[in-house]
Amino acid sequence: MILEHAVLPVLPGQEAAFETAFGQARSIISAMPGFRSLALRRSLESPNLYLLLVEWDSVEDHTEGFRGSPQYDEWRALLHHFYDPFPVVEHYADVTF
């Protein structure tokens, strides 16, 4: 399992519109092969910042499968115009002891 992590800097004043659009976009990503779960959290200190956490079966399910799909064009059209600057996305793997 891989955890995708992104801090989403939403344009101030656009938070409600972003949340509405994200509600629509959620059905797009959740239907993708390899998708496991999604959490979106809003910062209490900086209300225009959101934390996106998505669990995938593999990095490739996200980077090649989702981002290479026609559905990603829908996701991008719904959400990308809300970000300034564009978010940095990183992937994390479990650490075993």
C-alpha cells in the first residue's frame, strides 16, 4: 500500500466552491483501479490549506493509471484551477520494524 500526500493551497475565498467540486471529483478517483481510500482535511490555522491523503495499491496505480486516464482530465478540470501554487505530491510507503 502506498500513501499519496498533498497539501492543497486553495485560493482564498474559494474554499466552499473547492469543497463542492471535490465532492464531485471524489467519485472519479474512487472508481480508479488500485484506489483504496481518500481523506481530505482542512487546516484550522490556515483555512485555505487542505491535506489530501489517498491510499493506492501501488505508485503506478496513481502516476500511470489515474494520471494517464481520461478520467484525470475530468479531475483536473474540476479542481486544478483552485490551486495557487500547484501542490507538490509525494508518495509514502509503510516502514516496518
